[in-house]
Amino acid sequence: MTKKIVIIGAGFAGVWSALSAKRLLDLRSQNQGIEILVIAPEPSLVIRPRLYEANASDMTHPLGALFEGARIEFLQGMVRSINYNAQTLDVRSWKRRYPAKEYPGIQQHTFDIDSLESATKLETHLRDLASLPPSPGRNTIVVCGGGFTGIELATELPKRLGHISDYRVVLVENTDQIGLALGPGPRPVITQALEDLGIEVKAGSPVAKLTPMAFLLLLQFPAPKDELSRLHVDQYLRIPTIENAFATGDAASALADTKGHYALMSCQHALQLGRVSGHNAAADLLGEPMIEYSQAAYNCCLDLGSWGAVISAGWDRKVKHTGDVAKRVKCYINQQLIYPPHDSQEALTLANPNWPDSDQLFEQMLQAVG
Ligand SMILES: Cc1cc2nc3c(=O)[nH]c(=O)nc-3n(C[C@H](O)[C@H](O)[C@H](O)COP(=O)(O)OP(=O)(O)OC[C@H]3O[C@@H](n4cnc5c(N)ncnc54)[C@H](O)[C@@H]3O)c2cc1C
Ligand SMILES: *[C@@H]1O[C@H](CO)[C@@H](O)[C@H](O)[C@H]1NC(C)=O
């Protein structure tokens, strides 16, 4: 019987999981009997960390040739349900639309940048504002949520609103601190950037909370989840209560070090979680020992629009670089580092789970950008 590794989703974690599994099978020359299949709505990688930037509709990267070259099967569709006992999946060819919660006027007046589709809608809306008669309403953009993404979007907006005079960008945050999860280290830098860019900050102002039902499939898993609805996994990224199942990327609640830090819902973590989960799925089928997931080093780079950026080091987020240097690193991350190569052999080589850690990567990037 053919053995199969099925990967649901072609985000950063899914792509690198498929490549990493394939890399190990190729190394062992035993891939004849084992197929790798990726199921996702499109054969392309949406570069989600860039969806706050202008030209959001360009933030995708084709995967068809890469998968073909690496001999990874691709099936276009959405997985609707999984039957663990029968080891089968129900795949639909249509895209599930997640209903927005019903708040009056919500559809017409709010946007999100969670998906390529929604970020493109915002892009069009911002562009079309110039054709509307000027009014305070037209000129005011309210960004809801002063976390990582909210700060990146708010600081990017002045650049993207150059075609409108007298615009106002207001950043509204529920708690009394902007960038609460980013810690006290980078806060003075963030505050300075917001002030210099003329962004109005309203902290301690709760907005009606909108939670897209993006985790519908995850919620179906008969397994324990954390407060972000991520599946608990063991050190090999297996879901302990489900046989033959791994969770990875944003879907996994994985311990990243021995000090109690869990992987974040970030690209940095998704890439490595992907490599390890794919490797382990293949190792498991080959009867080889699996490797433990660990990602102790952590560095974070937050974009602050035309003001620059801020790089913080460690889980306690000590500010290491700001301004222009940090901005060049951010551009390098967004425009180069997170894109998979077009060449499949190169991609398979880069899928090695023994990947430089975050400290080494940031060191290399700082050198690369001068
Ligand atoms: C605006 C924005 C800014 C961000 N900024 C940063 C940043 O600066 N730094 C950083 O590290 N991270 C950032 N992130 C987070 C980062 O994008 C995510 O952590 C990362 O994309 C997670 O990768 P993933 O592969 O786990 O999931 P995703 O990239 O979300 O990929 C999930 C994949 O699964 C597919 N899928 C979902 N459901 C199904 C189904 N039922 N069947 C089949 N396929 C399915 C999706 O279509 C997609 O292909 C940002 C995110 C956003 C939205
Ligand atoms: C957006 O795309 C247009 C058209 O391709 C281009 O002229 C413009 O420079 C792009 N803007 C940015 C910020 O990349």
C-alpha cells in the first residue's frame, strides 16, 4: 500500500513541511513508496507578513513549478473535515467563506488584512478614496488593535495615503498600552515613531471585537488546544491524542525552549515548525528517529513605516537596532528571506531542519544589509 504524507495548507509551514519531508525521503532514496500531497485553495504562497504594505495583491508567490520540480503532489481545494478512523479527508473545490460577525455596517466600513483577498480590498478602497468628495469621514482611517500588525499597518498608512490631503490615521487599542505583547523595551521607539508620523493613538478604547472564524477546521480536531485555539503538540510536533497527525505553523502550540516560551504565530516560527514537522512525518514513516523541535533564540523586527523599524532581541525584547539599519533588515526579511526559492533543488537543500537559529540569521542579515 502506498504511504502518504498529506499536508493541509500551503502557507510557510505547509510549504517547508512538504519540502523537508521530501528532502529526507530523497536522502534515503526511499521515496518510491511514499507520496507527499499538499492540499490548499491555491498553488501559491500568500506572503501574509507583507499584507500591510502597498500593492497587497502582489504579495503571493507561485508554487506549482516548485512542487512539480520537487515531485510533491498538489491538490487544489479546502479540507472540510477529517475522518481519523478511516484516515480520509473531505476536500471541497470551493473556498469556504467565513461569515463576518453581524455588526451593523461592518461589511461596508471595515477591512482586514488577514488574507490576500481582504488586503486587496483595502488596497482598492484606499486608492478609490481620491475619487470621493473630501470629508472628515473619507479622510479618517481607524486601525483597530495596537498590536504587532496594527502598528505595522498604521505606520505604513501615511505612505499609502499620499494621494489624499489632510488624512488622519487613528490607532485604537483596547488595553491602555500600544504594543502590549511587544514588551516595554521597544515601546519608547514605537511611541516616538507614531508621534513623528502624526498617528493619533487612542489606547484604552475598546472596539467591538471581530473574530473571523478562521479556525473552523482546527476546532474540529478532537484534541486539546491553547487559548489561541492552537493544537497542543509534543516535542516532535505530533498531536498526542491523534495517531499519525502533526500540527505545525500557526496551528501548533509548541514549546520553543526549556524556559516555557511557546512558538509565536509568526513567520519565523512557522518556517522552522514546518521544517521539523515535515522531517518528522517522513522519519516516522521511514522508521527513523524524529528530531525535537526547539527554537530558543528569538529576535523580532517591527516595521514603523517611513520612520524606520525596530529590532528587538530575546524573548524579553531588548531593543538592538532602530531606524534605518532596522528598516533595511525588515526589507530584507520581507522581500527576500521569507520567499522560497524558485529552484526546487535549492529549496530541498534549504529544507534542512538544522537551520541557523534566529541569532545567527539576524547576524547574517545585519552583515548583508551593511
Ligand atoms: C498582516 C500580517 C502581518 C504579519 N506580520 C508578521 C511579521 O512581521 N513577522 C512574522 O513573523 N509574522 C507575521 N505575521 C504572521 C505570519 O504571517 C503567520 O504567522 C504565518 O503566515 C503562519 O504560517 P502558516 O503556514 O502557519 O499559516 P498561513 O501562512 O496562514 O497558511 C495557512 C495555509 O493553509 C491554508 N488553509 C487554511 N485552511 C485550510 C483548509 N481547510 N484546507 C486547505 N487549506 C487550508 C491557507 O489557504 C494557507 O495556504 C503577519 C500576519 C499578518 C496577517
Ligand atoms: C505598486 O505597484 C505600482 C504598479 O506596479 C508601482 O508603480 C508602485 O511603485 C508600487 N508601489 C510600491 C510601494 O511598491
